[in-house]
Amino acid sequence: MNNQWMAGVWFLGLAISACGSTDDAGGSGNSIGSAQLCEQQFDANEMKCPLGASSKDANVDDCQRQQQNFAGIGCLAQFNSWLSCTTKPPYDCMTDTGCERAQSSYFSCQSQAVQRTGCVRLGSQDTARCSDSAKPFAFSCLSSAPSSCVQVVTEGAGIWCCSQL
């Protein structure tokens, strides 16, 4: 029972730690097959680190929200590479080892997006302000956002809606 609980905490924490956004914006930029990677990851890890079939839908939905987050900053390919890696050996879900290079790749991509633009991805409460389906991702930027973005909130740090950084 303790191992099952730990595996559940690990899987949820892994998806949340990927960057934390819970946006559910459309137009995420997921490629064909990209959404299936979340299901494949769950199924592969379920064999060694079982969470129970009843948790599949919630875990897959959370994983797909993470994909949307990484799509918004131009790092979907790196995140999907990590997802794919975690579905095959030598990945070990019990120790979260075997895919360090792929994981480092999407972390680095995220960091580079922030360094390059001075912008960070905002959560679902701010994305609700992005009504243009062509610019569904909300960002807060230190100075100004890329020219392809539209500023929707001017007070405070400001909020820009963008198609992708």
C-alpha cells in the first residue's frame, strides 16, 4: 500500500513539477500522436508503479495540460521526448531514473524561453483573459512581450496573450 501511495504522489508530482500550469486553452500545438504519449506513459508506468486504472483519466488530463504548457513556450518536442523515454527501458518509475537527459532537455528549453523573452507562462486564471484562439497562452513579461503577442492587462506586471513564445 505504501509503494502504491508513493507511486501516485510521484506521478502527480512529476506532471505538476514540469512547470505547474493548469491551462486548458485550445490550440495547444499538440501534434498527431502527442496526446497519446500521456496515455502510453501512464500505461507503461502502471505495470511497475501502479496507481490504479481509475486514476488514468485524471493523470492523462494533467499530462496533456503540461503538454499545452510546453507548447506555449516552444518546448513541446522536448517534453514529448521525455514522455516517450519514460515509456521504455531503461526508465525506472520507482526511482525516477533513466530519462535524465530528456528531462534536462525540457527543463533547459523552458529556462531558455524565459531568458530569451523575459516572459513566464501564467496559469489558467490568467489564460481565461486570452479569448483569441490564435493567441491562447498567457504570459507575464519583465518589459515587453514579443511583437506577435497582444497585451490584455496593463496594470501590474501586465498580461500578454501569445500564440507561442
